Amino acid sequence: MSEETPGFDEKPEVPTGDTADDAAAEPKAADSSKEEAAAPAGDAGAADSLGKETALLAQLDQARTALGERTTDLQRLQAEYQNYRRRVERDRIAVKEIAVASLLTELLPTLDDIGRAREHGELLGGFKSVAESLETAAAKMGLQQFGKEGEPFDPTIHEALMHSYAPDVTETTCVAILQPGYRIGERTIRPARVAVAEPQPGAAAPAKSEDAAEQGTDTDGPDKG
């Protein structure tokens, strides 16, 4: 008769109710912890993005300020350069006018000789051609002659070398041009040298006396009537 070895019935270990609940709760806790970890990470990214945007705006403002300053500097330099060009051009014109006036002043005695030769009928032949060429060249350089008999005396452009009285003038008048005057534009380089005549002293007094006498006669007439 065989001996039977008594056997042991092995029962699987079944977790208690509390242990099962804890196991089920573990995945949920892990998910919530992930969400909590993800939330601070998102806030930090937004903060970094906002900080970068603020920094970019600050850099943009600095760039705009620098651009405005450079534009102002450029405008000031451009204005200074334009003023410099105008000043140089004005000085250049002034120097040119002075040089031309100096040259023509040296030619005035020669022009006077040409004028006297013309008055005496001695401007003939080749000398006439040369004289006219010189006068034309001087005129192209802006030289103008002035001074005529019969015009009123103007001390700013006339120089009186002779003085007399004349009954047929009503103001100081140029009665003879002894030497013509010359100007370049509005600038007089030599006044006209003239002989002047003034009204005869006392010439106007008799006329006033006659007018007074006539007025007296007209006044007495009605009284006698």
C-alpha cells in the first residue's frame, strides 16, 4: 500500500482592498505630477518669450534714437556744407570783381586817350581798329561809361572841377564833361569829372517880388471898389 504524501493546496496571494486602491491611484498621481511639472515649464517659456520681446523693443528704441541723432548730424553737416559753398562762391565772385575792376582801372587812362583822339578826329586807320577792339573788350567785362552834359549834379557819381553861375539853370547842373566816369554794375570805379553851373544868385528874388506885387494889386482892387 503506497503512502500518499499529503499535499498542500497553494493559494495565490490576493492583495487586500487597500493595496488595490493604492495601485490604481498610482497612475493618476503620476499623471497629475506630469501636469504639474508641465505647467511651470510652460510659464517659464512664456516669461522667456516676454523677456526677449522686451529686450528687442528696447534695442529697437535705441536704434531709432541713434538713427534720429545720425540724421540730425547729417542734416547739420549738409547745411554747413551748403553755407560753405555759398560763401566760397560769393568770395570767388568778389575776388573776380576786384580783379576786373583793378584791371579796368589801369586801362582808364588809355580809354581817355582814345576818347580825346576821337573828339579831335585822330582815330584813324589801324589805331582806330585797335581802339575799338579795346573798348569792346572793356564793355564785355562790364565797364560802362557815364556822364552827360545837362544832367543834374550828383556828388555820389560826379566830381566838380569847375564852378560857375548860369541864368538858364534851376539847379546845380553839369554843363561840361571834362572826363567821363566809369562803373562796373552798380560799383563806380571813377566819378565823372565835370564843370557845374548853379542858378544866378538873386535871380529868383525878382520873380517872388513880382508875384507879391501882383497879389497885393489883386487884394487892393476889391477894397477900392
